[in-house]
Amino acid sequence: MKSVRVVIVGAGVIGFSTAVCISEALPFCSVTLMADKFSPDTTSDGAAGILFLHHIMQYDKVNILHGKICNDSFDHLLAIAQSQCQLILVPAVETPFWSEFVIGFRPMTDVELKRFPDHKFGQAFTTLKCECSTYLPWLEKRFRKAGGQVEQRKVNSLQELSNSFDIIVNCSGLGSKILVGDTQVYPVRGQVLKVEAPWVQHFIRDGDGKTYIYPGIRSVTIGGTRQEGDWRLQVDGGDTKGILERCSRLEPSLNKAKILSEWVGLRPSRKNPRVEREVVQLQGRPVPVVHNYGHGGWGVTLAWGTALDTLGLVKQSLHEMASQAKL
Ligand SMILES: Cc1cc2nc3c(=O)[nH]c(=O)nc-3n(C[C@H](O)[C@H](O)[C@H](O)COP(=O)(O)OP(=O)(O)OC[C@H]3O[C@@H](n4cnc5c(N)ncnc54)[C@H](O)[C@@H]3O)c2cc1C
């Protein structure tokens, strides 16, 4: 008999990674994942899914890079990945802090740099690309196999869940702004295009992170925009024009590529992701709530690592519940 009832809110890459970690590690718990949107309609579905981190983030006073989060995610995806791809980046001259977590980091050669006449420096490395439109259904299957249940439902407040569940895990991304009233969460709008350009073999990313070309399984994703505080989900014609111009400057052959689709997603941003535990009074009783949201433009990169940390926080809540039950 499963004794502890855990609910996870959110069906993006953070919610499903967390659900898999909890259901597999804690078979005595009954685990339900609840969300109003599922694949293919989440933000995660549209992410390019490149494993890469541009700046150091922190939670629990620990730098994410030093906290093994990136390495945990990288190792997990490397184990299930079909292929890796080479990324060419064109930023400043010094060695960046993330160079140790990607594979084969090196400065570009003069011959390679000749392809980018607007740039004086370049860096080349290999990383993974995880496309969530196939990864999320795979995670869902794994979650169900471990006994997890899935329910489509909008959660209007945590109170709604407190009678049916013993532990609430909040992976609602941008939804946390309303669900838990977090004023620090904000959208960073990203527009991308999918184009047909099978001859493009390497990832190319400009140093400011706003212009990138990421070849995928069926198409090449080109982008992008980073518009802070912008909630618009509709495609902007001006952005499309700008993306095509900037990407064609980096890779002129894209001029003849056919546009297959355009997409806008809102990165669930926060100064640092919130991965922490609290006890909230709901319907007159204390309920452990574990948060895992606010991963901004790096959710695919950080998902498995923060899911493992969230599992640790759920275990702490279980220990606390067990010792309180003994009193
Ligand atoms: C253009 C673009 C490119 C990107 N590229 C990359 C990249 O290359 N690499 C990378 O690592 N990251 C990238 N990202 C970032 C990545 O997409 C996000 O960090 C990640 O998707 C966040 O995942 P999530 O599960 O927190 O959020 P989401 O995918 O938005 O999922 C949130 C879930 O919570 C549910 N939810 C919310 N509120 C409620 C509620 N009240 N009740 C019920 N359910 C609720 C939603 O329905 C949904 O299921 C990119 C993002 C964009 C926009």
C-alpha cells in the first residue's frame, strides 16, 4: 500500500524530470503529475534544447555550476543521447567558466574564423541538443512505468491540493507568478524560426546569445530574441526579419532556406531558479511545499540536476513527517 501522496504541478521539462526522479526513487509514494498544458503545448517543447549555460546562477547559496547541476544533467542526457553536435561560438577572448562542462572546448583556428569575418575570436566545443518534443513523451512513459499518474487540470491555488496530497512539488514555471504569488518571476520572450537547411551541420551561436543557428533532427532552429517582461505570444514580423538578417550574416547559405514554422515562448525567468522547501499552512494544516521553477533560458540544461535536488528536498520532508508522526 502506497502511503504518502505526492503531487507535482507542471508538465514541462522540469515537472516531468522531477516526477521521474521522485517516482523511481520513492516507490512507496503515490505520485501524481498535474498540469493544464502538456506536450506539445509547453514552453519546453519549443526550446532549442542546447545544453549550455551562459552565466552563473545560484540557489541555496551555491553556484549551480559548482553544485554539480550541469554535470548531473549532462551525464543523464549523454547516457540516453543518440548523438552530439559541435557548436561554434563567437564571443570574447577569455576562457569562459562553463568550458569544463562541455566537451572538447578550444579556441577556433584561424581557418575556422575566416567563416566569420565580423568576429575576431571564436570558441568551438561539443555539447548535446535535447529536443523536448520527443524527450517529454519519453519522460512521461518512464514516469507511468514507475507507477506515476497524470491528470490534466489547472490548479488555481495550493489550497485545492491540500486535502488530497501530503507533499506538493511546484514545477509550474512562469505559472508560479500567480500560483505561489512570486513577484520575482518574469517572462523573457523568445521568438525562433524553424527552417529547412539540411546542409547546416554545426551549431553557431553569437557571443551575445541573441543570434543562434541550431541544427536539429528534422529542421534547423534559428533565433532569436530576449525581450524581458514581454508577455506577447504572437509572432512579430519585425522579429522574424531581424532573425533572418542576423542569422544569414553568420551563415549566408540560410538566405535560400525555406521557413517551416515560427514560434514564440516565454522563458520562466528569475534572478536565480527557486529550488527550496517550505511548510505552508493550507486548510489549517502544515503541508510541505517543494519548489523547482524559474530556470529562465536554461531549463533543459538544468532540468535533471535540479530534479535530483528536488528529490533530496522531498526526502527531507518525508523524514520530518516521519519524526513528527513518532511524537
Ligand atoms: C526560444 C527559447 C529557446 C530556448 N532554448 C533553450 C536551450 O537551448 N537550452 C535550454 O536549456 N533551455 C532553453 N530554453 C529555456 C527552456 O525552454 C525553459 O527553461 C524550460 O522550458 C522551463 O521548463 P518548465 O518545465 O519550468 O516550464 P514549462 O515548459 O513552461 O512548463 C510549465 C508547466 O506548468 C504548468 N502550469 C503552470 N501553471 C499551472 C497551474 N496553475 N496549474 C496547472 N499547471 C500549471 C504548465 O501547464 C506547464 O505544463 C529556451 C526557451 C525559449 C523560449
